[in-house]
Amino acid sequence: MMDITAIGEVLIDLTQTGVNEQKVPLFAANPGGAPANVAVAAARLGANTAFIGKVGQDGFGAYLTRVLTENRVDVSGLRTDDAATTMAVVAVSDTGERSFRFVRGADCNLKPEEVDTGLITGSKVLHFGSVSLTAGPAREATLFAAQSAREAGVLVSYDPNYRDALWNSQEEAVEWMKKPLPLVDVLKLSDEELPLITGTDNPEEGTRRLEAEGIRLILVTLGDKGAFYRWQGKTGLVPGVATTVADTNGAGDTFLGAVLSRLVSRGEKPLEGLTAPELEAILAFANRAASKTCSRSGAIPAMPTMAELEEGDNTHEA
């Protein structure tokens, strides 16, 4: 059985790495894309993961396929397309904060009939984000995958990662970001996305509203303040880990990949019997993983391995 299958975008993050002597910005072609990031993050931390998506028949597409494979992510569900591989231009401020500009391509063109449902139903978790809900056949393919997972009893994980440049309006974004919620078991969102989804920036009230809609585990990332959770009617805050930030790109995906990697290690039903203390230990581990990613540049290249996190960690279940 596969632990985690992710569906959505895998792309090139053209990430600013600095400036040259003439003050011209310098960029590195890093592999990225939120669902692919989650798959790699979880794989680096010991989970068996797979990815479903689409790349172009070009050098970037071949490179991304190789990166996923090298990181032990099953690419049997990865398709190719005549359109070019998608790119995200990521500019980084002096404080490490990011701004995005997308050049969309192959990722939008994944069709429902190209989705490997056997890969989904043979997994413990299906994970997806909202970028693949923005346009093209990929919108229907993503919802089809989530519905297939739900019907098969597969745990559904969702990150409504808001990228304003990809939507015609905030209203359209909110409408589509909310659409999958009835299918979702695990929801991870940032403090910036919380008011968009719930209408309030208060984590206690916002997560209460989401739990009332049937979402079982809700996680709100609060940057360096840590992670807020709601589980079985209870809430808590697990503090973040202080770090010198080089680049926040991929930090949220690392956090979620780390959470999912620990949940699937619990057995076929990842949430069954989960206690609040056990969850807090998982979130502390995930915060450390995200902190490590923030201390380095790029998304996938910055993600930690289990060996890097093992020192001082006593949360791993044998």
C-alpha cells in the first residue's frame, strides 16, 4: 500500500538567489509545486509517496521527473503534455518573504481520465492543493481524485494555498477554495488563508466553523509562532522553532509533509486513536522540519531528511 499520493502541480520555481555586481537579480531553477513538495517532504522523512500530475515534453519536465524519482516518489501517475512545463517566478525580499508570478503550462491540462485511481485507492492518504483548481481540465481532475479517495475511504488532505495571481478575483478564489471542503479530513491552512476560508482571523473560531463542516483535523500555521490545531473538539498551539530565515519557500509544504509522514506511520487508518499529546509531538516534529527548510534556499532542495532531524527527536513510532 502507498502511504501518500499527491495530485496537482509540479513546476519550476525560478527563485531569486541574490543579485550580481550590477544589482541584477539572479535566479535558480528549483523544482517545486506545493503537492509535489509535500510528496518529497514526506518521502524524505520515511513515507512511501506517489505523485499524479503533468509536465511538458521539455528539459524542465524531464528534470522534474528525475528529481521526484531521485527522492523516491513514484511517478507512474505523472503524464506529459505538449504544453511547456509550468514555472513560478519567486522573488524573495530581504526578510525572506516571497512574491509569485506564474507562467502556466502543462499542469493545467491533466484530465480526469488521466488520473490513476488505482494509485489513489491504494493509498492511505490523498493530498492536493488549490492551485490545480484554478483553471483547465486539472480543476475537474483534482475534484475527481478527491471524490474517488473519499468514496474509497482514503484520508483526504487539503491545503488551500492561496496565490492571488492565479485567480481572476478573490471572490472566485474563495468560491473554488471552499468547494472541496466537504471531501476533506485533514485541512492545513496559513493564518493568511484562515479568514478567506472561514470569515474570521481568529484560529479558535475559524477552526470551530471548519470542524462544524465535518473536517476532522485542522492545522493553522502561524509562521514563527508555530502551529495551531483543532482535533476532536480540542485546540492547542505548538510553538515554532527559532531559525535564521534564508527562504520561506516550501516551509508550509515541509510542515504538512512531515505531519502526514508521521500520521501514516501509525497504520492503515492514520487518524484512528490519535491523542492530543501524540498530535502535539507530531506538530513539534513538523515545526522542526519546516524550520530546517526555512534556513536554506529553494523548496525541494531545502527539505530535510530524517537523519537531519533525528537528533533530539523522540516522537518517532517504531
